[in-house]
Amino acid sequence: LRVGIAPRLLGGRATEVAFPDGSRAVLLGDDVTVETVDGGLLCQARGATLVTELPEASLTYARDGSLTYETPAGTARYDAQGITVGALRQQSRHAHHWLIAFTVLLGLLVSSKWYGVMGFGVSFTVLIALALQRWFAAGRPALWGNPRGIRIDVALVAIAFIAATVYTLSWVPDFFRQIEIKNLSDLIYRQYSMFHYHDTLKATHPYQSRWWKWPLDLRPILYYAAYTKNTAAVIYNLPNPLILWAGLITVPIVGVLAWLERRKAYALLVVAYLLQWLPWMASPRITFNYHFYVNIPLICICNAIVLQRIWNRPYQERETQLLARSAVLGYVFAVALAFAWFYPIYTAIPLTWSERAARMWLKSWI
């Protein structure tokens, strides 16, 4: 990534090249200065490339922004187009496209449901944490992304501006209808009135539930009920309990793997899970289990990761491998069976009273 920076006093214009390990090179004519992620001087020379010798590797920084690692295990070259390891080549795409796509989707999420604003907390936390590596990495290569890849101020402003634009556009139909929103002042007042309603709401509900109950699947909501003397047709918003209960184990496991194996994707899953759930601890109004629904896809991914680990793990004994894989298949089959079992109470299929009672596994579900 090349970005122009302020001209030097002695003339000429400097160019900054950010490398995949979080270091950077400042180019001015034939002068090249490479700095570590914390701003310390790594090396300085004149010429096209710089070579830094480390105990276990040799790093070659090129003026085109590529970085080559040479270790006893092999050679890897990183550049703007991808990664080359030996004879293998993996192409890459610029993160700006993903940033714009993510921000547009975030704006659509907030437009459909206000609690989507927690996505801002996730994105801001991740981007700021990446940027802080420049000061806390102590000169080591960045472990979590490239802290110089995208300017933090540009990224945060882009997220806020694009998402706010998408959200504002979602109110265009109200402008055309001219019922309650006729100008920008009306739109702003509508946001204030909605926030004031939620912030000051004092109410109770028979199916309300606290934030800590959601991962335990303790309190679903009864949306529809049609009772006769012999049958009951109901619609519950009950997530598959075998998925949620497994998440109580798999989400922490994925968090541990993220730390031990330095896996960015795993860390993002757990950070997003926590930041979209724990803020509800401070909610001033009543809450319901559907506020937790944004985390169900993350739980499914964590479940799949752990199941894949169990399935692919090398076992010393054939019998142990068969037992482990049978357990994985058994769990997947149980999840599908549970969905079929609860399907009648998802779709108001009439059940006898005893059949309905058999599906109320916990007293709090009634």
C-alpha cells in the first residue's frame, strides 16, 4: 500500500510503503528507511532493497512494497497481489473493497433493526486494536493484520459516513409519503423520539428475559396460540437448543484456539459474539431472546470448527478415531432430529396437549 506523505524540507516527495508485517518503508529518491511497527528504526540504506537478518529468518524489503521471508523451512513472498510460498501462489484483493461492502451491509443492518449498531462496536474495536499494535508490538511483526494497511482515521470515518448514508436513505419512502417526516428536522426528531422511548421504557412482559438467559435458551417467546379442548397450535421463537447449548462449550474453545494459534478469523468470531451480547447487560429497557439472534450464526460456525477439529484430529488408535467421528455424526444427526421434533411448534401445526408438553423440555419454555 503506497500513500503520499508531506514533502521533506530538502525537496522531493516521500512515499510510504506498508509491509504485511506492519513495518513500513519511507522512500525519498534513493533513500530508504524501514521502521518497525512501534516506530523504531529497523534499517536505513540507499538502494532498491533492504535485507534484515533475524535469528531465525532473513527479511528482504523491496521498494515495490513486497516482503520476502527466508527461513530454514522455506521462502514466502508477500506483495499487493498475493502470497507466494514455493511454487504455490495465492491471489489477494485490496481490503478497501471489503471495507465498503461491510459498511454498506452494516448500514442496512442498522436500518432494519437498531441493535445492529453493535456492529460498529465490533468493527471499531477490531480496527483500533490492530492499529494499537504499532505501539504494543515492541518491534515484533504484527500478529493480527497489518496496522498500517488502512489508515485508522480513514477506516473509522468511512464506516460511520457510509453506514449513516445508507441509514438515511432508508427513510426516503417516509419523505415521499409526507406523513410525519417532511424535512431533515423531522427525521432527526424521529431518531430522538425513538431513542427516548427505548431509554425510558418502563414495562414488563411475560416472555421477557435477561441477557444471561439467552445462550442458555431459557426463555423463548410465544408468538401465536390457538387452543381447543384436545389440541394446541403454537408458534415459539425457540432456537434449536442443541445448537445453543453446544455453543456454551465451542465458543470458549474457539477463543482459546484464536489465542494459542494466533488465528484472526477465530478471534473475530469470539470478539463479535461478545460485543453483540454483553452490552445488553446495561440495557435500560426490557429485553427478549431475539436480541441474541445475531450471534446464532457465529455459534453455528464455532460448532462447525470444533466438530471439524474432532473429525480431522490424528488419533493413535483406529477405535478412538471411529468413536470420535461417530460422536460428530451423532451430534449432527441429533441437531437435525431436534429441528424436526420442534418443527410443529415453529409452524403452528396442531398437536395434542401431551405432544406439546413433550416439547417443553424446560419449565421456563411454557
